[in-house]
Amino acid sequence: MSTRKALPLAARPEDVATLGERRPALSTFPTPLVTLSDAAVRHNIDTMARWTRAHGVGLAPHGKTTMSRELWQRQLDAGAWGITVATPWQLSMALDWGVPRVMLANALVQPDALRAIAPRLDAAEVVVWADSLRAVEIMDDALAGAKGIGRLGVLVELGAPGGRTGARTRAEARSVAAAVGASPRLRVAGVAGYEGALAHAGDEASLRIVRSYVGDLVSLHDELESAGLYPDAGRALITAGGSAYFDIVVDVLADRADPDGVRGRAIDVVLRSGAYITHDDGFYRGIAPLSRAGGGSFRSAIHGWATVVSRPEPGLALVDAGKRDLPFDEGLPEPQALRRFGAADVEPLHGAEATAMNDQHTFVRVPEEAGVQVGDVIRFGLSHPCTTFDKWGALPLVDDVDSASPRVIGLVETAFG
């Protein structure tokens, strides 16, 4: 019997290995379930790769979204500059998986973790962030006994009042950079920031906040250059851009990109968008950065599937997926389609709405004319892929979720510890 909730109960290891050959109907898989659409994943990876190339910037997708070796490799194969991670363990996984360039978008202030990773720094290019003198002190002390490694690249993080991490003023950030530059074990590699902590909508006021913040990040870079805090022969990295405002980030930063050093010091501008790989039917669909930039659109590649287990009163259906299975922090799942009991084909479902979620159930208001019955399966659009992947150790990969009868062509595994 399978121990993975994404697989049929009777699945054997050899059944997983032959999914690509057998292409079983998705209707033969159990619920609750979350699937990835290969057609949409390919479209999104290709679209983002073309867009970043056209604007002369790099992309280090945030790997915490998927924590999937297979999906990371597909992004790297499409030309990604590297992979971004958030924790020492994620950094270790990236090194285990052979990622050649890794950005830790946090201060690495756990000495044991830093000492464990230090011997591996000759196998990959690693940069970390710092926003305080204390963080610099901890990293410098932890590396004091490390042998045979170069100076660890540190990106000075600029924040803003009311934001998340990051030095709150450029003056504070310059002090951090000076401390990094004074260390024999660290070097100033560039500047970093996350604009997504300062806004959460696509209105003009939010876009102005983001634009102003990224402008401050550019000013910090210029100040470090003027102060001689970059190594004489080194490159500089300017990185910002989550999944919600990367178009604004590029609008401000693109003219600073100079990877070949034509205008002087070589400068890499690198985005860190991660959620684009699957997009969604909620938050990211609503904020639509690519559409705002006139660059086309992404397609939602991630969907939930749940069986109707109860119709206890008119207009109400209870399904067997809940907070353990589907995301809820950026909006409830969106009922989109229906697969009738015993059928393989999917049909549109109009007028239904998820109204509440428990651990293992979701409440769905359904129009009576839809004829939803116990045993039917509802497909849901999801909001926020980052809090979807972490609920699943493996996700079935279907050929195209928009086909009448999706076929399973593989299994995408994740590593969330």
C-alpha cells in the first residue's frame, strides 16, 4: 500500500517509475490531491526566461516555493542565474543537488551551520545577506577557523520602516557594508532587498512605494561604490524582485545591469521571483505583474482536487480537502470544474464558492442546478503556491489540466524536511 497521499492506495514503486509510459487518467488517483500541469509549468518557465533575457536581467528563482530538485533544474536549464533559498538547510539541499550558484536571502547567523557549509563553498558560488553589525560579527567569528575558502560574499540588505528584515536606513546599511569590508573572511558582494514586504496590492499607491524603495536600493549601491567598499576587481550584484512586483523592480534597475562591465564595474541585476513557475488563481492572478508590464501572462499550473463527501443541506457540499491539503492564507480555494462520479472528463462548474475550511474539509456553496452529488470531484484553483507545495511530498504531474481528461505523466517530488 502506498505511503504517499498523492498516489493510489494500491500503487507500487514500479507503478511510479512507469507513469510517463502508462499515462493513467487523473480520475484514477485519490483525493484530496494537488496536481501540477506540465503544459502550464513549461509555459511559465519559458515566458519568464524570455522576459528576463529581453530586459537584460538575471533570475534566481526562490527555491522555497517548490523545494523540488526537478523543478529547480528546469529553471536552471532555462537560463536561471542561480537559485535563492531562505534557510541553512535549504542552502545545504541546494549544494547537495549541485546548484552552481546559490543566494541565501537571509543572514547566516548560526555558527554551526556556517562552519558545516564552509568546506563546501569551493563547489559553488554562495552569497548571503546581512543587515546588522551583529550578523557580520557572527559570520566573521564563525569562519575564523575555516581553511582553504575565499571570502564569503555578503549582500547588504536594505529594508524600510514597517517592513521585514533589512537595515532601516541607508546610513545603517553603509555601516554594515563597512564592517563586511573590514573582515578578512567576508566581502561586499552587492546590495539586496525585498519590496514585497512593503506593499500587498497592485494599486498606484503600492506601486509608488515599491518604486521608491527600489530607488533607495540603487542609491545604496552607488554609495557603496563611491565609498570604495566593493572589492577592486569584483563584480557587484543588485537583487530585488519577488513574484508580485518584479516588473517595477526591472523598470527601475534594468539600466544598471552591466554584466560585461562595459561601463566600468560589472553589475548583475538579479530577480528572485519564485511563484511564477506555477502562478495561481488567487493572489498572483490578481496582482498580475507580467500583464501589468505588457509581457503576456502566466498560466495557473497548480490545482486542488477534492471529492464531495456530503450534501447535508440544499446548496451546501462538503469535500474531503481542507487546511492540511490546500492553501488558505491568501484566500480560499476557487471551485472551477466538476468531474462526475465514475467519469474521466471534467466539465466547468459555475457559481460555486468555498466559504470555510477545516483541517480535512472545505465548505462549498453550490447552485442546485449544477447537480453536484456525493462522489463527484471538484477541481479548485488555488491561491499562493508557496503554502501549497509544503503540504505535499509529491505532486502528480498531468499533461494539461485544461484538457477534458488530464493524464498523469510523472510525479514531482519535494523536500521540505
